[in-house]
Amino acid sequence: MSLINRKDRIFIAGANGMVGSAISRSLKNSGYHLLLTPSRQELDLLNHQAVELWFKKYKPNIVILAAAKVGGIYANSNYPAEFILQNIKIQTNVIEQSWLSNVRRLLFLGSSCIYPKHSKQPIKEEELLTGKLEETNLSYAIAKISGIKLCDALRKQYGFDAISLMPTNLYGLGDNYNLKESHVLPALIRKFHEAKTSGDNLVTCWGSGNPLREFLNSEDLGSASVFALENWNPFERNAPKDINGNVLTHLNIGTGNDLTIKSLAEKIAEIVGFKGKIKWDMSFPDGTPKKQLDVSRMRLLGWESKISLEEGIKLSYQDFLSSLASKTIRK
């Protein structure tokens, strides 16, 4: 029996972003149509009073918190205050108001960056708060950890039904291809495309290319989110537990497979059609050396990813070309 139903009013915070729009599509494909998807202009999630008034007016039953300020190493390193301040404000406003408004279920989306830099690999959920975080995304990670712990605290003290998913590195339709703000995969798509079209024979990429990363298509995260809302009750007898038999309220979402950034760059270059050379600029930081998630618990529940990395990159490249044609790409 599903834990949510087709009559529920489902609020997707961040519905117009890459992740939120993927979740919206997955919900619609699963028969949910009472979706509340306000734009940033219609609802400023940074404004506590605006969020309170919006909840009173629209009365959602289910809330999915997909809104966040996100970015790659460059953005995280240069704007740490914005990353911690904005994310904590968004999370606190939406989670607190969901609890106060008697929302029945809330899904909070975190990130694999919550785990320590030198976590045991593949990373199990128990690794949270067992070591030092990676400096290049410290502010974002701390904000996301605070969101997880707020959900846990409200569940423990007030019985509020909040669950959290920790996705690995995401990419997909509607991604951000801005070279100074985007994550590595969309940034590489843009770099190789621009080099190909301008006739350049050399592309310079940041770091050594040696770090290992795992990538999940946002459409897969959309399906995982719906699956978790429908099927995962952390307190059910057969729900995933940690190694000590304790209840888990956050689960990893990923493919379970990783590759080096160098291999990723070569794969993207091939798909884009760039035939020149790749140079690695080691004056830029690598970040965490390896960040592969253990996704066995989500698989035991019955969900696993379906979109291969090669297929996903091809879809993303077509999305980039479409955005370029419609002149919606940010410089």
C-alpha cells in the first residue's frame, strides 16, 4: 500500500530546477496531478513570512524539498557565505512550515557531499559525521547536514514524518552549463562543444583528472524520489537499518559505479565530437579523491537506476544544444 495517494496536494519546492522538474515529470508519469509548483517569482523560499502565507493558502499534504543553491568547486570556493546562508534559510523555512502545517510526509534531498572527505568506500549512510568534510564544498555540506538533522529532530520530538535521500553527483535535462557555476559534467559538455565549434585543438580541464566520481541522471533521481515517498517507512519492520540495527532516516541514491574525471572527459569529448587534446591544470583543486556511494539499501527496497552514463551524456548534450538554440544558456 502506497504511503501517498493521488488525491494528495504535493508541493515541490524548487520545481523549476533540474531536480524539481525531473521529480514533477516522474510524479505525473505515476498518476499524481495535484502538484503545487510555484516559481521563484511566485514564492521566495528565502522569505519566512512568504513561505508561511503560502502554506496557509495552498495547504499541501506532501512536500518535496528539492530547492537549493548549488554549484561546482569554483562557486563553492568563492561564495561560501551564500551557500551556507541561503541553503539553511530555504531548508528551515520549508521544513519548519511543513511541520507546523501538519504536512503528512516530507522528502528532503541532500547530497553525497555530506560525507567525510576520506570516508570508507563505497560510502555507507553510517559515515555521516565520522570525519572531516571536503573543504571545497564545506558550506554546502554543512547546510545539507543541518537539513537532515532538522528532519530527524522533528521526527524524534514530534513524530513528524520526514525522510531524506542523499543523491550522488547529478546531471540531466535543464542543467546549468555556466562554466563558473556548474558542476563538472555539464561544464565539460560546454567546454568540448565550444572547442569543437571554434576549431580549437586543446581543452584545459581543472585538476589532475584522477578523482573518481559517480554520476546519476536527474530522471533517475525523480523516480527514486517517488518510489521513496510511496514505499519507504523507516520504522517498518523490514525497512533498512544501520549496521547496529538502528533506524535509518536517510538513504543513498546513485548508480553504485564511478569513474575518473579523466575518463569522464574522454567520454564526453567522444560524444560531443571533439578530436583535439586534453590538458589538465593541476593548479586547480581535485576535491575529494573518491566518492562512491553504497546504494545497496535502496536496492533492497526495490529501486535502482536505469539510465546509463553514456545514454545520459547524450541526452544532456542534446539538452545543451537545445538550450543554445533557444539562447537560454548563461555565459
